Amino acid sequence: MPNENIPTTTRAVVLKKSTKDKSPQAVYHDACIVQLPIPPLKDSEVLVRIEAAAYNHRDLWIRKGQYPSVTLGRVLGADGAGIVIASGMPDDALVNRRVFLTPSRGWKNSPEAPERKFSVIGGVREPPIGTFADFVVVGRDEIVETPCHLDDVHAAAWPLAGVTAWRAINYQAQVTKGQNVLVTGIGGGVAIIAQQLLLALGANVYVTSGSEEKIKKAVSMGAKAGFNYKSEIWPNELGKLLREQNATLDAVIDSAGGDILNQTSRLMKAGGKLVCYGMTASSKITFTMREVLNNIQLKGTAMGSQRELIEATNFIAEHKIVPQVSDVLNGLEEFEEGFEIMKRGSIFGKIVIRMRRGEKGRL
């Protein structure tokens, strides 16, 4: 690796212990920009100049101490896209390629579950890297080439949410063309990408949200209809629409947990699938004898393998799918604003930091 013009340090957003006295139930760790050394590259590593990094709700949970293996001093961020500027391997063809980082470790190929201990980069003990930085040293087998139709901002918005949605739809729900699928909590990154993938597969998509504005946006993007989950009668409204169409739900892609089966199993076909990738409403899902007798399948899913991420990336390249981005922040210095936007919960899509200077705004 030639040494000229290769940086030796990088700015990065790291997790720090809160300086304010708070109860254990109200933890909110500080974060700040620091200068960190860039270690020498091993033969198996490359140096990526991060052009854009995206937020996930796990970043907020990490700051609240509500995520496994939270480690002070670690760089935050699981999603990032940029350019390979150096390699530990001479004449590496990856140099100058546009790439995004794989957000997880421990899961390469198995269709069932991770082959070894599973972890996600950013803010945790292992792996000790994160994407909220100007430069990141990463294994050359832990990057994926960015599809030509995506700029860096939208590429950064893709990996974690994309592989989660892809696995939920393709492996767990096994959705095929013409099937009817309910996606709950539209507005979040995974839910929106799930809708986009489902539409490209030729499925009929229905959505729920607590925001009429988000429902309208989802319908404008191709959803058949949307329902406000704040209304107690939303399952009846969906049921009426499905009966008018002589249809049932083949699958539900859910992020809330709680009472979702009581609300939807009557609307599902025999053998229908509920795929849950999060539990924001409740940490339990009620499963009754009604679901047993109707052969309803309840499946949990958490992200996916690197192989599935590559499959999903090839799919969005073929169908020219562009992840939805809600807010673009202008430079690493604005990182705290991203957390505040997330707390407000008004986003429709992903929040992304564009590392190089540019116009700040909403997309």
C-alpha cells in the first residue's frame, strides 16, 4: 500500500458516558467527535472513505443503553457508503470502487441462522468499528459494490434495512407475485423498503401507520390502501376491503408485536405467515388456539446473511429501486440533529449524514 496521500487519522463520532446525573432507567449516553488513528492495513483490509452514513433505531437504543454489548468509546453507525481509497493488497482492483459496508458479522451463507456469534457494527464491543467516521478500515470481504443507479446517500440508506426486509419477505414469508401482504408501521426504513421490494415482486401491499400523512405517501408509492393503527377498528376496515376484493392476507410483515395476531389472523388465509422483525409495541406476541387451528405460522427474523444482502442488492439493481431518504444532514458535525429527528418520529425513510459539504435538506 503506497503511503502518500493516505490519511493517518480520522474524525469519528464515539460513544461517551453521560456527564449528567441520571437514573439507570433514564440513561442517555453522550456522543462526540474525536480524532482517531487509522491503523496500518493488513493484506485482507481496505480503507474506505465514507461519503454517507445512515442512522438506524439501534443507534438511539445504544445511546439509551438498551442494546446488547454497548461499549463506551466505540464509533457509532452501522450503515455507510463510500469509496475504497487504499488496500493492504498491492494492485487491488477494489481501489477507487464505490462500495457500502456490510453491517453485520457472523452470518455469511446459512439460510437458517448465523453460523457463529452474530453482531452488528457500531457502538458495541465487537466488531470495534462504526460508520460515523470519515474513514473506516474494513475487511475487503465485508464490503459490497454499490449499484450504479444509487448515489452514496441512498446507498448508505440500504444495507441494514434492506437485508432485514429482503429476508423477511423472501425467506420467511416466501412472498410471490399476486399475493396480498400487510406491512405494519410504514414510515420506518425497513417497512418502506419492504413495500418497495414487495411491489417489485408483484405483490399487493397494504400498510398501517399512526400517521395519515405517512399512509398517503405509502399509497402514492403503490400501496393498495392504508389504515391508521390508532383506530381500534382498523382491522375491520381492512377486512371489509379484503372481502370486497374476495381476498385474504397471505402474509403480515410486522415490527410492533403485541396484539398483531389478534388483529390480523382472522384476515389471513389458512397457513398464512406473520413475520416479525421488531417489537416496538410489546415484547410479546399473543398466539392462541385460533391461530393453531388455522395453521398460522409465526416467524421471527433478524437482519440476514451477507449472501442475502448481495442477493437483495442485485435485485434492487435490476429493478432500479431507490431507498427512501427522509433527511440529509450536512457533515459529520450535524450528527446530533439526526438523533433529535429520530426521537421526534416524524420521518418517512432514513436519516443520512452526507460527509462532504453540501446542501442540507429533506428528500
